[in-house]
Amino acid sequence: MKSSAKKVAENNRVITAHISTLHQRLYHALNLGLRCNSGSKWNWQCTDIEIQRLVVRSTDAFLDCISSETANHPIVKDSVTDMVGALDFILQFKNESILRLASHVALKMVNVLPNSILKAHVLDLVHPLSSLLSSHQSQVSVSCAAALSSILVNLSSKSEREVWEILEETKAVINIIGNIQDFSGGHKPDEYLQEMVSLLSQILWQWPASRFLVWNNAKLMEALGSISLKPDFSVKVIVMQLYSAIALCSYGVKKLLKDGESLLQMMVHCMSGTPPIQLEGFKLAQSFAMSEEGCSTMMKMSCEPLIKAIIGGMSQWSLLSGKLVKGQMPLLVEVSRLCMIITRWAGEHHTYFWKLGVDRVLLNLLLNFHETNQPWNSVPLIEQISIAAEGLNMNVHLPLRPYIWEILGCLAAHCPEDLNPKKHGSEANINLLIACACLTLVDTIHTSLQICQNDNASRFGNESACRAVLLMIYSPCKYIASQARLVLSKILKPNGKENLKCILNTLDAASSGNKFGMPDNVQIFVKLMALACYSGLPHYRKHLIESQGIKTLLAFIKWWLCSPVRMKRFNVSRHLYNSFNNKTCCYDHAEDWEGEDMLLLFSLWGLAELIRHSGYVENQVGSFASQIDFNEAELINLLEGICTGSYSPGPRWYATYILSCFGLYGFPCEHGKRIGKALDEKEHTDLKIVLANQEEYLRVHGIIVMVRCPSLLPLKEKTSSSSMKEVCLSAHVDQQALLKLLEFVYSGYLQAEEDLVKKLKVLARHCKLQPLLQMLHRRSPKWNTPFPRFDLAVALGPAGHHFSDVILEAKADEQADWACNICSLLVPHMHVHKVVLCSSCDYLRALFQSGMQESRSQSIEVPVSWETLRKIVNWFYLDKLPKPVSGCLWNNLDAEEKLKELQPYVELCWLSQFWLLEDLHEECTRVIISWFGSARELSVKILQIAANFSLWKLAEVAAAYMAPSYQRLRNSGGLEALDEELVEMVRGASVQLSREGGQHPG
């Protein structure tokens, strides 16, 4: 009680008599109005303008006296509800004579009151402020925009949905866009533009649905282009911030980069400006480079200037008393992150990085070495390692090290094979960088083997160094690869074998399920990378094989496949996480090479190197049967399962690489397996391949050969329209090699003995089948290379029409103006190929073999819409559905447009069930269900359509999504369009939900 009394006394001393007086005046003014009960709260009301003015001025004066010490006092807290209520009414009353002062006071309130107090009143403020953004009084709209920006910066995730609904209702984004366009053609102050653009940027960051309205507005994009030409750097900063927010959407990136030379010139120019504008320039370039397509487009227009700006940004730093000058580290982090993102993608820009001395820049950042002319290359290796160790121990620019390792690793992975450091004068720098990375790797191995090791920051940062060394050891550049192996072998020498034994023991324990003393998944991840590095060193590779390393890795892989441990890399390497990660929309992200399968990738990587160099290749699995717990067929099935499964590209590449060691070459997949069956069947063949001086010939399907191996066809045969053509090959072509090549052409996969492989290499080289040639030569997979798809999409283009032997017609009740440049048919249709249809669909195969009229017809009527027909044909030829509309594009469709997008998938769901395509049926169902969460208002119509098609499982899902709204829908008449059986289905789902006490599914 005494302590409580002391607190009260203290607070009373803080609240001065002047503040108490102002508080009394505030409530005297408020009491002149009325308090009305709106049901959930009491609202202040008064239509008298002079009383409103008195209330606003009293509120203004009271806010002026609030400080950080008094902000949380009860007298302040108890006044907030009444002040907000009064301002809410006055702002919504919209009397022009008082709006300017009222909006100014609202801004002051937002800036003065702590967020902990204000958050309960956010919705009361957002509505009136948002509705006044269209005010013709510039100062009013500026104050409202500034207040909203402050509110949104501190907005809790719980309030985001309600705030967005208010912004939609008041058309906030549309009004802001109009204001920016007005600025570009008027005489409003720069403050007006800055507040509008800042608020729009904040909205785009928080709500993806808002982005469509911006990037799809051609006049706004043109206005922004004009505004960005203003010489004022502060204007350029906010415009680039807005561009970065627009680029969170992939469509926004395409809009910005379309004819974007002037934008990129401005961006690069800003990179050499003052730090604030440099920072925004580097961030904007990061947003463009998030996807390979965006990075490629940017590089085509501004490669060399951009790389020069990056090198310049990474070089502009200085030390004061051994520390970076204040403000330089954030800039170095952003430019290093940009360099890391760009070097991730392959391309000509890598040549410019080496040409402009990226090795020198990285070494200076890592070790603070400016004496670049010192002849380090003439220094013995042991001394180079000593110099690197001494430099690392100085701990210069520690926050930058993870980025340096990432950049170094990516440069090594994409380095040209013939790069000659001696020619470029960079040999010494590269040698020291390699030594630094190898030293960090070995230190990481030692640290990870300690019993107690809780230095998370260190192990997270050093993971990138381990990756850099791995990528250097397996670099396409012969110099970098050989130097990395040499240096790492030297550094490992004292304790290399002992550490290797500990790593193997750890992996054995993990695969056995022994949890006692087990390190966490991050440490296992680092150990697997270290093991893959060891596997690239001839001396340690031999020791690994002798120590039953193959058995250890196989056991670990088998354990992982049974109980997958998924890990996202940015959870392991925190420097990879940035503000873009969870904010993007509409991106068709190419899957990361390792994805969430990092443990699988690096265990396969190490295994591949051990098997490849074990000397067992010729004798296959039988030679090391003692090291594995399953036979050859089981091992091959395991590897093929990885290739055909839904794993990331990296593990699939290494599984194919290992398979090549056992005489299995190519890229097994379900689609190829289906099409491959046609090779042994003579139905629908239309091409003879005749070997010179031989009477025998091979009958094949011209469309498959044209798409998969066009070099086998003479040019005149690629567009043949005759029923059967002949292609004569040289007498030098071996028949067995040709048969095996056709096996790959049809299925993407083949098996061959070593003596036949030599002939296959010649034939594959002549036919320009580079992926197959890589496998035949057993070359290591190149980092970040996409996994080859069995894709027949070209067959649907003009070249494939000449091989078409059947037409699929959609329903004729749409596309009235349909015209085809191949035939005179006036209904929507597609020219397709029986060999593909029969291989992909047992129903169509039976139809064509039935002898019925349809089997002899040149066209087949399919009772679905044109969009549905396109999708199922896409499935037959590409083994995947087209990407459905998503992101901000989907969010800005109205209900009818959304239904139009959904309906073809429902139709396809029915057709796939009728045509016995189980995989397609499951995929369609998954796509439709994924849309229910964002289009629940369509559930009634989807339920009816599903019922019309007798898709009862889908109907049950739709009913389950409607269950929480059953009472509302029934009372409002929303269920009247449904028959009694369907209404009962929804009611039953509602009853079930009530019993379980749950919410809607998903």
C-alpha cells in the first residue's frame, strides 16, 4: 500500500498544474457536445462549428503538454478515447473551415501518443483519415497521409485485415494515385508528393492486393517516370522506395523494366550519390534481381554500369580508429546483398565482375588489404595460409563476412572453365580468398565437433564459408578447383582424419535414430557439407571409402527419405533473410536448387563423389555390397524415386549423376515413362529411319523426334505433312547406339553398357543433346542448373501442327469469332497427336483402338470449354497444369471473374475423373480447394457446379467451407439457389462443425 501511495504521489508531481488545467478545459469543451450510444461504444457528436473548433484547439493544447514521462499517466490514458471519438466525428463532419486544424491535431496525436495506448483506437482514426485523402485542401490530405503512414508502420497483424477493408471502402489507393497524378501536372509542394508516395509505398508493402491498382495504371507509371527526372534527390529517394514496393509483385517488375532504360539509368546514377539515395538504389536493384528473369532483363539493359556501381559501392569505405565511419555499414550490407543476389544467377555479368576486380574488392573487405601490388603469389603456400589466418583474426567487417562467402561461392560456381587469374593479375587475391574460406571451413568443423557449442551467430555465419569452399572445390574453373583442393588439403592435414571420423560417427548416430548427444540439424547440415568437401579431395576420398563412408551416407539418405527433415536455408543463414522474403506476390519462383532438401542434397553430393571415384563403377553395386543394406535394384529404385519425386532440383541432379555410375543415363520422370511406352508400339508412327547399307528400318513418331531430337530430322522432314516419310542416316551410325538414343528421346532415360556409351557420346554430340552428353561423360552437376523437364510443348506450336493426326474440339457455344490458320474448322479446337494422347490417357487409347466411328474420325468432340480443353492438353504435353491466377491479380478480380477462372478447373476435375486420370483429378481438386480460402463467397456456386458434375467429394469440401456461415446464408436467402439435398449437406457440415467446436477448414 505504501509503495502504491508513493507512485501516486510521484505521478501527481509529474502532472503539473498547467496540464491539469488544460485537461479540465478539454473536458469543458467536450461536455458541450453530446455522447450517443452506438451500441458498442459511446460517440461524441456536435454539429456546432464553434464548439468543434474549441474541442480541436483544446485537444491540440492538451497534446502539446504530453511528454514521454507523462504519456502513460492515467489522466492521459483516460482521455484518449474521448479525444479520438471527438476527432473522429469532426473529421467525418468535413467542415472545410476546421478540417485543416483537425487533421493537423490528428497527426500530432498519432505522433505524440505511444503505440501501446493508440493501438486500441486505430480503426476509429483510419476511417476518417483515409476518407480525407481526396480533400482538395492540400494541407488536409498531407496531414492525413502522414498520420496514416505513422499508424501503418506500427500496425499490429491482428488489425491488418480490418484496416485494409477500410482502405478499400474509402478507395484510399485510388485517391492517392489521383493525388500523385495531380502533382505531376500541378504546382503542389514537394511535401505533398512525399507524403502521398510514402503512404502508397507503405500500403503496397503491407497489402499485396493493393499492388494491381498501381502497376496496372499506365498514367501513374508515366507520371512517376516524369517525377523521377526531377533533380531533387529527396524526390528520387521516395520514388525509388515506391518502385521497390511495386516490384514486390512480379507483374510490377515486368511493368517497370519494360522499356526501363531510363529508370535503370536513374537507379545506377543514384548509386553514386549520397548514402541515403545510394541505399535506395541498391535496394531497388535487389528487388529487380529477386527472380532470374528480372535479373536477366536488368542486365541486358545496364550490365556494365550496374556492376561498376556495385564494385564502387563495395570499395567506398574508410576506417576511423579501426572502425568503419558511422553510417557506412548499412550501405555496405545492402550493396553486398545486391552483389550476392546477382551473382546467384548465371550470365555474362560474371565476366564483368572478374574484369572489374571483384576479387580485390572482396579481399579488401575481408582483410582490409590495400597493398594489392604485393607479390603474394610468389609466397609459399604455408605463408599464404598464415597471412590469411592473421587477417581473419583482425575481425574486420564481421557483419559482411557471410555476404563475402556467398559472393565468392557463387562466382566460383558460375566461373568460366578457362578463367586465367594470372592473365588478369588476380592470382594472389584469389589464392588468399581461397585460403580464408578454407581456414573458416576447418575452424567451423572443429567448432561443430565440440561437445558444448552454443555460438549460434558464429555457426550461422560460417555456413556460407563452408558452402563457398564446396563450390570452389567443384568449380568449373580448373584453376579455382585445383587451388581450393590444394589449400584445403594442406589446412586439414594435422587433424583431418580424426575430424572425418567424428563426422561419420555423427551421421551414423543420426541415421540410427540415436538422439543421445546428437547435434541439431544445423550442425548436421554443416557436417554434410564438410563431408562433401572431403569427398572432393583425392587423399581423403580414399580414406572415406575405406572407412565405409558409402555405407554411412546411404544409411543417412535412407533415414532421411523415411523421415524427411525439411530446412529452409534462410532459417540457417540469417543474412539471406530480408524484408522481401514474406512480402512478394505473383512470383512464379523457380525452386531453389536445394530448396528444403538441403540435408538430402549434400549427402547425395558426397555419395556421388565417393561412388564416382571408388573404382567400383565398372562392377556396379555388387563390388561394395558389403557396405550397403540393400541390393542393386533397391538402390536404383531409391535414386529413381528421388528423380521422379517432388524434391528440389539439386538432389534430383545428384541422384541422376549417381545413376550414371551404374549405366543408367538421363532424367527419369513419370511423363517420360508414359511416352516411352510408345517406342515399342508401331501405332500412329509416321516416320521411317533407315540406316545406310542396311535393309532394316525403324518406325518412329515424327512429332516425338521433332520435339526431343530435331537434329535427327533433315530440315525438309521437320515440316512434312505426308503420312509416312523416310530419313536416311549415315552408314557410320551404329544401330544399337541409335536405338538407345531413341530410348532417351522417348523416355528421357536409358541404360547402356560401357562399350556402347562411347558410340552414344558421338551420336549425342551430333544431335546436340547436351544434358544427355553431360550424363554420358559423368560430369558433376553444375550448381543452380534447372533440372531438365520432359516437355513436349513445342509440339503444340506451328512446327507440331504438320505432324498432327487428330483434332480435339471444345464446346461450340463460345469463341464465336474463332479462326484457325491451319484449317477451316470454326469451333475452338487444338491440333494434337494420337501418340501423346494414347500414352497419357488410357481412356483415349481405348477409344482410338475401339474400332468405333470416333476412332476413325479426324476430330474428337470434348464436352468442355475452350479453357478446360487447353488445360488438359497442357497436362498431356507438359505433365503439369498452367499456373492459376494468384496474388494481387486474383485479389482484384470481381466475383464473376473469379468464377470464370475457377470453372475450367471444376470442369477439368470432372473430365479427369471420366477419363480415368487420377493424378490430374487430384491436382485439380487441390487447386480448387486452395482457392476456397480467398474466394469463400463463391462456395455456393462452386457447390452447385460440383453437384452438377457429380463431384461429391469436392461438393463436401465446399459445404465445409460454407458451414461457419450457414445461419447467415439461410437467413439472407443465400442458399435459395441450391436444391434441398445440397442445403442439407451444408446444414450437416454446420452441425458437425458445432460438435467439434472448430472453425472453417484451412
